[in-house]
Amino acid sequence: MHSSTLLILLLGLMALAYHFGRKRAISSAGGIARINTLHSLPAYYGLYAALWAGIPAMLLMALWSGFQNEILIAILKSELPPSLMDGLSTGQVGLMVNDIENLASGAIVSGSVTPEMQAVADRYAQLQRFADWAMWLAVLAIAVGGMGYAWSRTQPRMRARNRVENIFMVILVVFSSIAILTTLGIVLSVLFESLRFFQSISPLEFFFGTLWSPQTALRADQVGASGAFGAVPLFTGTLMVSAIAMLVAVPIGLMSAIYLSEYAPRRVRSLAKPTLEILAGVPTVVYGFFAALSVAPLIRELGMSMGFSVASESALAAGLVMGIMIIPFVSSLSEDVINAVPQAMRDGSYALGATQSETIWRVIIPAALPGIVGGILLAVSRAIGETMIVVMAAGLAANLTANPLDSVTTVTVQIVTLLTGDQEFDSPKTMAAFALGLTLFAVTLTLNVIALHIVRKYREQYE
Amino acid sequence: MNKPSSAGAPPRRAIDIVNASLKRRYARERRFRLIGLTAVVMGLLFVALLFADIIGKGHTAFQQTYIQLPLTFDAGLIDPKGTRDPETLRSANYNALIRAALRDVYPDVTERRDIRALGSMFSVGAPSQLRDRILANPDLIGTTQEVWLLADDDIDMLIKGYIDRDLPESERRVKDRTVEWVERLEAEGRIEKRFNTIFFTHGTSREPELAGIAGALMGTFYTLVLTLLLSFPIGVGAAVYLEEFAPRNRWTDLIEVNINNLAAVPSVIFGLLGLAVFIGLFGVPRSTPLVASLVLSLMTLPIMIIASRAALKSVPPSIREAALGVGASPLQTQFHHVLPLAMPGMLTGAIIGMAHALGETAPLLMIGMIAFIVDIPSGFTDAATVLPVQIFLWADSPERAFVERTSAAIMVLLAFLILMNLAAVLLRRRFERRW
């Protein structure tokens, strides 16, 4: 009795409703010959019936499966025998309820199983079965009821098409607001957890502290129990890795964009451009592997042979590889803006006797500059938010250093490491990750808004 | 006319100044062109290096070393009562069979330590290999067969040449004794490299020779299917509304700015959203394709919407006017006429969005996809992992043999990505219409 079976059954019912609705419409008009007395095409009456059968039932199903468990747990807690509850804190009760749930579903239980617990678990399983059955019945009843309602409403004069189209319009509006809801969800979830984090650690310490060691203790009296949450080393680490990446990506990306759009023969261009764009399609985890296992050892050996001490997870390796990843991003964005510079400006410059490179330097680049800057800002925001390369190739040690051969850590690395362990959901450690996420979101959002604004404003100039 | 120069020096005409500087200017032009060419070549070089590195590291993983052993399926060890009961056959001590066979082949090896070293030449999966064989064909009991057994990953690495036999023993993972045995086996033709089927049929494992990508591939499959089912209709619907119906007002402007910004939000942030909202608030089970696809749908949605809108824009207004002119309702115009014409473009966008989702790793780390899951998932709510996360996990493993397996998994991932992008290009070529 899986809920997906119910979903498939509902879809089947909808198909049935469509069929009957259509038939009913035709017969109510008095046969296929008199179909022109119908307000809408018969298919719309079918759709009308199908929507009535499907939508209320699906809404009910979503609500029911969302709340079923919580209601059941509430019933369970109110029914727990006092002998089980004796002398337990709320946390322990939660653990026990968890155990009972596991016991009922036949999974492994953490504690020992007493007969009382077994009884409660059996009761829980029974409740669950009952609730499942009730859901099936209720959902199917609503579906059939909706079908019946549509059946009774189907007359030649009903404006089925308008009704169906109105429903579709509502669905389209809902779909298009999902983007807004996503942003809202991001902002609210990140903000909410960050606020809780800033209640225990002051924002001043977070944004200006220079010591980052988020180990919190299991017990309050443990040595070194208070973690330090000064995020400055993370910010500088992020900045250093991104700066190295931009030092690689901007010259190579920009120069290849110029070469490909101004100099390269058509054949070269049509081959080199898609090949370069492969770099943009390679997943970041592949770059991470490349950085950690190929580039980092290479840099380490090279540095050693020249007498530098190089950390095995150096900022340089991560930054270099990230730069490679961003090359096509910079080059395709700059190529777009370079191509958008009107040919007349080039011709004017050539007519004055300028060479091609002089035209590029004195005319095209100044004209395309805002667009290029916008593109670079977008690339910077990409570099700051990039995760996998740094997780795999940069370190975890929060060093406050300006040496690119040292290992540094970044905001994204810390977000991932803080959240991938088995953590309590409301320990300062996890909430710190959300605070870092908020910072990251704010910074990248600002960069994006500025960059998109510049790019758009610039485009308008020549169109 | 110019004033004649009084000093009698030849007049300096503009053309002379230009001519004098030409050589320098042309040199600069050539230099600049060369720098541009270097940049392009460097970019191409990076592509070549990346692929060469991955393929160079990974191509050997498609083969796996097997060792042949004359092995007696001793009835006394497997099925002492002779009942052929599958339960007995399943729980028999197959390790003892291998040990007995080794005793016969190497009668001179008597020291405990050496016997253990001999045994560890075989994978810990070798006994279950024997078990499967017996279960499939119980008639083998009592006979002596030449069987090919899975070699341990260290032996595999030695055969493939990743462990240098000339290094001093103390710096080598495989001891001199073992190298001697392996060389004897090689000379007798008892070592063979075969196509590595385990890599494609097994879930992950702590033992490199038993680890495969089947679990991750199935997880990826379920995740992508659900992502497509969620994000494609929503993306198309949103695009149709925004492009065709939405009034130009503050609200739609806001949606528009929003979509553009969402496309550039770092992917980790979506992981935070998934953790806080889907797992924390709605209680969607962790580590499942379901929660992964919810997060990935939200991530690919902006790509879908932007691509779909571009496709809708490319349909000429005359189509809409003609449909409206013969009495179609606005929605009929869209669904019967505009959407079918825009569909190739939308599908191209969908494929590109899916390729994006296929390679995404960071947000999935936070919603529990990094759990160690051996079983191959068989549904949307089974605990699973996906291919990029599997790559991340393997890349972290210390065993040398995992390096080649990681690279091989990357090759599989890249192959899928290339296929998808090719499909997108072909689709565009085949169906693109210019009006």
C-alpha cells in the first residue's frame, strides 16, 4: 500500500473521468450529430470532469501525508503509559518515540526493547495502518465525489472551456511564482537560522574575529568547550582563492575572446569555441579531482624543487583549477559584448589608419568595458560560490595568511563540512553554517545585481 | 602650402612620421595577435590536459585482475550432510576451500604469516564468488575445477604497474614474497586481466575491487527522472505565463529579476534551502532521490524558464495572430500552436538543464547523499547516492585502486554529459526553424 500506487490510481480515475465527461457531454447534447449545441468542445467537458476528480483529491492527499505522522505522534504521546514516561526529560521522550517508530517499521532500534514499548509500537503500527486506509478511502471518495459533481454539472450550456482555462491560468500563475517562493525560501531559511546563531555569538565576533575553530563540546564542562566563530580567515581564504582564479581566468578568457572574435579565421573559431566551452560543461567535482590528485602534487613538487615549502592542499592549486573552470565563462561573456560593438566603430578606426590591435585597445575595449566588467563580476561571484573544487583541493585549516602556497579554507568549504557530519539541528555549529550561507548569499546577490544591471544598461546603448 | 623650412632640413611630412612608426606598430600588432593565439591555445591545452589526465588514470579500471586456482569443491567442507540444502550451501565456509587449494599449490609455505599473505592475494569477495557458483550449480560439489578468483586490489595494482616492483620492499605496499608468487603465477599464465563487470553491476564498497557504480547510476537515474518531471512542466508553464500572458507590472518585473538572480545563486545555498525547508520543515526523508530531485528542480528551474522563454520568443507573432483570428482562445493558441512550435527549443533547454543537474554535487552533500549506501536503490524514497557524489567519496578514499576507479567513474559521467549535449545539438539542428 504505497502512496505512489494511490497516485497512479488517481491518474487512472482522472482518465476515466475524462472519458465519461466527454461521453456525457455528447449524449446530453443529443448525440454526435447535434454536438454543435454544446458550448465547448466535448474534450473540455472531459477535462473539466478530470480536473474535478483529480485536483481536490490530490490536494487532500498532499495535506494528509504531510500531517499524518505528526498527528499520529501526538496521539501516541498522549497514550504513552505513565510507566514508560517516568522520570524522562522531553529529549528522552523524543528519543523513545523515535525508537517506537523504528520498532513499528521493523528497523533497528537503539535501546533495549521492553514489552511495554513493543505494545506501544504495535499500537502505533495499527494506528498507521488505520490512517493509511482512511487516507485511501477519503482520497478515493473525494475523487469519485468530484467526478459525480462534474457529471451532474455537465449540460450543453455549461461553459466548460472557460472553466478549464481559468484553472489552467491559475496553475500557470502558481508555476511562475515558484521562482519567487524559492528565493523567499532561501532568504527565510538562511535568515532564520542565522538570527538564532547571532543570538549566541555576536555578529561583531563573527564578522571581525580572526579565530575560526567551530568545535563545540559534547558536554558543557569539557576543555575547549567554547568554539570560536571568527570568520575573517574564511573570508580572506575565499578572497585569495577567487583572486588566483581570476588572475588565471581573466587574461586567458579575455584574450581568447578577443582573438576568436577579431582575428581567428572562421574555421578555427567554429572549432575552438565549442572546445573551450567544454570546460564550462565539466562538472565541478571532476575539477576537484583534477586539482586534488594532479595539480596539487605537481605544484608541491615544483615548489619543493625550487625550495619553497608548499602545503599539500595549497590555495594555489585550487585557485588555478578554478580559474580554468571560469575561462569559458569570461570568454563567452566578453565575446558577446565585443560582438555587440557596432562594426561602424571598427570601420571608423581602420579608416583613420589604426592597426587592428590599436582598434581593439583604443576603440573596442573602451566601448565594451562596462559589459566586460559586468561579466567579470559575474565570474567573481561564480568563483566565490564555487564549492567542490575547494572542498576537494583546499584545506580545512582556517589559516589567516597571504601565502598562496599555504593551505586556506573558504566559506563554502566550511558550510559543507559543518553540515555533512551527524549534527544536532540546532547546535551553534550547524547554525554557523547558515550564517556563512547568509553572508555568501548576500555577497553573491549584490555582485549579481550590480553585474546584471551593468550588462543590461550597456546593451541598451547600442540597440 | 606649408611654410618651407628655413634650416634646409628635409620637410617632415605626416606620412614620414607614420612610416617611421610603422615597423614598431606592426611588431606590436604581431605580438598582440600572438598573445591572443597563446590564450586560445592555453585554453585548448587545459581541455586536452584534463581529458588526458582523467583517461590516463582511469582507462585501466575497466579491467580487473583474476587469479586462476585449481580448487577442489570439497563436499566435507561445503555440504557435510549431503542434503544440498541451499541454506547450508549459503553458509558454508568457502574461505576454507581457498585456503585448502592454496595449501596444495604452495606446499612449501608453512609459516602462519606467509599463509595469511597468500590468502590476502585474493579479494574478500572471492569466497562469495565461489558461493554464487555453487548455488547456481550444486553439481560442482566434489569436483576439482580450475577457477578464476578475484584478486585483491593490491595485486591488481601490482599487475597494472601502479606499484613499482623495483622499489625497496619497505616502501612498497606489496612485499617481496608476494611479488615472487605473483611472478610465478604470471609465468604459469594463471593471472589474467578481464573486463571489469563488477564496476558496472555492483554498488559501492570499501574494497576497491568490489566497488561499482551501479548504485550511484540508479540513484542518478531516479533523481534525474523526478527532476525532469518536476522542473520541465513548471518551467514551461512559468515561461508561457511570463512570456505570453503576464501584464507588465511590478510583480512580473520582480519575478523576472528574481529568475535571473536565481540562476546565479551558488549551488551550496540550494543545499541549505533543501536542508532547512525540505528536510527540516516538511520532513522529506534524507539521502533519497526524492529530496535530491526537489533541490535540483529548484536549481534547474531558472535554466528551464530562460530557455523556454527564448524558444517562445522565436515563434513569430503571425502564428498567434492567425490562431486567434480563426477563433482560438488564448490558451488554445498557446497549447495548440505556439507550444508545439517552441517545443524543440524547450527540449534543448531541458536537456541542458538536466546535464547541469547531472553534474551537480555540492547541494547534495548537505541533504545526506554522502551516506555510505551499498544497496542499489529501487525507488524514489530509497536511500541512494548519485554519480558525482560517488566520485567525491571515492576521491577521498586512500586506496590507490580507488584513484583509477574514480577516474573511470568520471569517464562514465563525462560520457553521459557529452551524449546529452550532443542530443541537444542534434535536436537543435534537426528541428530548428528560422522564420
